[in-house]
Amino acid sequence: MTSTLQTLQTLQTPRTLRTLRTLRNAADAADAADAADPADPADGAGVAGWQCDWMPWPGSYAAAMFGERAVPIAGVGSPAVAEFAVMELAAALRLSHEAALALVGEVLDLAHRLPRTWALVRELWVPAHLGREAARVSRDLDLATAGHADRLLAWQPKRLNPHRIGVLIHEARLYADPDRAVADHDRAMATRKVECRYGTGAPGTGEAWMVLDEADLVAFDSTVGVMADQIGALGHAGSLDVRRAHAVGILADPQAALDLLAVDPTAPDAGHDPAVVAAEDIAHDAANPFRRPDHTHKSASSSSGGKGGPGGSGGSGEVVLVFHITDRDLLDTGTSWGSGGVAVSPKLGPVLLGRLQSWLLTAGKVTIRPVVDHATIGLVDAHDPPARMAAAVRLRDTTCVYPGCGRDAESCDLDHIETYVPVDQGGPPGQTRPDALAPLCRRYHRAKTFGAFTYRRLPDGAYEWTLPTGITVTTGPVTHRPRRRT
């Protein structure tokens, strides 16, 4: 393990050296224990990391199915790593799990697949970040091709930069597999996606990220352009970019988009055509997050009532949004868009109260569920918490409580901090209560259940974790949002 930590230290900044020294001391103690009582070498064969002796050997079905495993995190030719070792390192270095996984995997790739480049990194001829980039880009290569890439990289090390590294590794890839371009295209087609990112743009806006087939992208671009021209002809005064963005919003209701595209605003009697009038309403209607496609919407003329348009209720699903406001805020009729009243949503961020009121007025059916106070919730003897308790715990902690994990609590499991023992098997009553539960994402839930990870909730709401090496890491308590000064 000591050599592993030395390897990691090469790629770390000075601020982590204290933590690495602590881990090295623990490793030296473990190495001394191993020397006194060597373990069966077959138990940890091919496993890199200081937890190789803790890998679950057949003992229980749960451990065999869900316990710690040796996982491949680097390229072909690099050893596997004990799964929980990376989690422990991430907490000790205050890194996210993904960052620690990348760090260890790239070090292993450099040491085992790109030895010439690794030697240059250790001799400070090549900066560490360029060595990591070479390891990352070359991970898909087989061992022989990686060797050729390593020779190309070590050829003129002082000329290396991220772009040149990519070019040299691609050259090695083409020598080994001239059909790679076709394979890359097929693989890319299997990774198409559309992501909606909230709270990443300017206030009140979000971003959409799409990876499409180029043919679909051309058709999408053309349709959005036609719709932008259409709403411009119907009187929308925004710039082309603004109209294109508005057109994408209209596509959220396919029937509204069809109604918009079906009319001719330049026709002689367009001003008296009900379909054109309905299309004008669609073109100028404000955005509404509660919008849903209305499958009962049949014609353009019926959309004038507002049920199937962008501000309509839809009817094919339910939109659930959480806002931190009071009933007094919501019922204040004097609130306007510019008055300063703000409602905060964990998903959408801050929203003006006037805008929220306009959404609610056009949302159709609205169900308001008050936020529950975990201090008023009683105890239960069942393992699974009731819905009200689960919602309170998730609102209290907001994210997974493992150090460095920011996964939203809504997508996390609720973990019993102390192992739950059924009452009929001698367990005490009232084990399921808010202060005995915490949200853990599935990754760290498994580590806590099947690894030597323990934690406790402190009186101030912070969590103290004890890692398998004995190091303790404390996460800060969730702090309340500062109140606006008036």
C-alpha cells in the first residue's frame, strides 16, 4: 500500500500531503501486521489497494451479492481495485467519488500501460495533468496499441499538450484498427441523449444538452427555424435566438406545435380565422412548467379555451415542484413580478412569487402539500418509514450525507444509521424515526452495509464518518438559507 500512496502523492497538490501521511502510517501498520501473519496470497490476487484482505469470501449470500468486490477501473493490463478502497480515499482526500476513481484509475494506467510516460511524469518532464490526460484518452486501447501510443508520447515530451496527446493516441489507434471510425460512429449512436439541466443558466433559465443523430439534428434545426419564423410572423417581437428558444418550449406540447405550424398568418382573412387567433395565443403565451401534452386536444379551434395550449393543464401526468414559501406569501395579492417576493425551489432555484402565482393560475388542477416538520413526526416500529417521515428526512438533509457526495436526497435510499433489528427478533421499539435515518445514495449505502464504514449523526445535524482505516471525517451540518434583510 505504501507504494500505492506514493504513486497517488505524485499527482496530488501539497494540501493533501498531510492526509496522505496519515494514510501511509496506517498502511505501514497494516504492512507490519501482514509480515507477522501473512494472508493467503490467493485472497488478494490481482487486487490493488489496502483493502484487498477485506474482500468478501463466501460466507453469506448478501455479502457475496452486494458486498465489496474487486472492480476494474483502468484499462486492460491494469490490476483491479478493492471497491471500498476508492470510497475511503475519496473521503480522506475530500474528493468526490468520481474524482478519486479517476485519480486512481489514471495512475494505474500510467504505471501499467504507459510506463515511458509515467517515468517522464515522475521525473517532472511531463506535467501530472498531461500524464493523466494521456491515461484517460488511451484507456480504450489494447495493451499492444497502448505501448505504441506510449512510444509516441515519449518521443517529444516537451511538445505535449492536451490536443497533441489526443492526436498521437488517435494515430496509434488507427494503426491498430483502421475500422475504428465506423465502430466509433456506432458506439456514439448508442449514447444519444437529451439532458435538461436546471439552475445552470442565468436566473430563471436552464439548459438543454442533446446528442442526436446528425440527420435528426438537421431536421430538428429546420423545424425550430420554421416555428421561429412562424411565431415571428404572428407578431412575436423577440430576436431570432429568443424565438427559436420559445419554439423549443412550444414543442413540449406537440398539439400546440401542430396548431402553430398549420396556419398561414399571411392569408387575406387570417385576422378572422379562429385557428390563426389560437396560434397567436400560443406564440405569445408565457412558459409554464406545469404544462403537459393534452391527448384529448383535437383541433386548433378548441385550443382557444386554453386547456391544451402551453398554459394548459394537460392531463397526461403530474408535475411536482417544491417551493420554500409560506401560505401568507402565496396569498399576498399585492405581490408583483418586480416587488421582490421570492420563492425558492430546490429544482428550479429562486423564482419570483408573481411568476409562481401566474403558473398556478394556469396550471389547471393544483395540489398543495405543506412541508412537514420532522420534529413533529412520531416513531414507528416498521423498517420502512412512512411517506411523511421520508419526505421530512430528505428535505432536512437535501443530499447524500457521505463526505463529498452531492447526489440529491430525492434519489437516495433512506438508511438506518444504526442497523435495524426487527421488533419480533428482539429489536427495541421506535427504531424508525427522523433522527435515526439519513439519505445515502446506493453506492455509499452498500459501502456502509457491507464494508467497515460507520457514521453517526451529531446534535448539530452534521455527520461523523469513521473510515475502515480509523480516520474520521465530519460533514458540515445543513445550514439554513439566510433570510433577506428588509
